[in-house]
Amino acid sequence: MEQVMVQNVNVPGYERFVDAHRYRSMRRALREVLPEEAPGLTQAEMLAAVAGRLPEALFSGAEQAGWWLKTVMADLEAKGLLEREPTRPVRWHRAAAF
């Protein structure tokens, strides 16, 4: 099984290996749905938006997709590819480099 290393913006220095196919599928889906500018999307809006773009064979349920969404979001934000807006509820949009 191919793996990629992810980081977590909320835990500096955290690194973990995860399944590369699921990671890349979620990252691709996020890139398709996230706007490049504020106000962006909430986490719930992102999950709803990516739901139809994920391969059923890799993401069997909303709970699993939600875990992968949060994992990929935390990694992309740690790498500066996702920007968090100072709003309530919290919203994110793509950084220029994404």
C-alpha cells in the first residue's frame, strides 16, 4: 500500500503516514470545490461538496469521508495550501499555491 506523510497544523511537528490513494482523492476533490478567495467554505459545506466527487470504493461512508476531509485539511493548512478565515463558523479557502 502506497503511503504519504501528512502534517497537522494544530500539532506542530506531528507527522503520520496515511493511504496515498485516499489522501489524493480527497485532496483532488477539495481542490475542485474550494474557492480561491474568502469567504470560503465551512467544514460541513466542504464535506457536502466533496461527497459526490469521491470514489465509492475508497470512501464507504460519511464518517470515513469526514475523517479524511479533516486529515487532508489539517495537512494542507500546515503546508500553507489552505487558508483559515477568522470567522465563526470557521471557513477555509485555497491558498494561491494550491
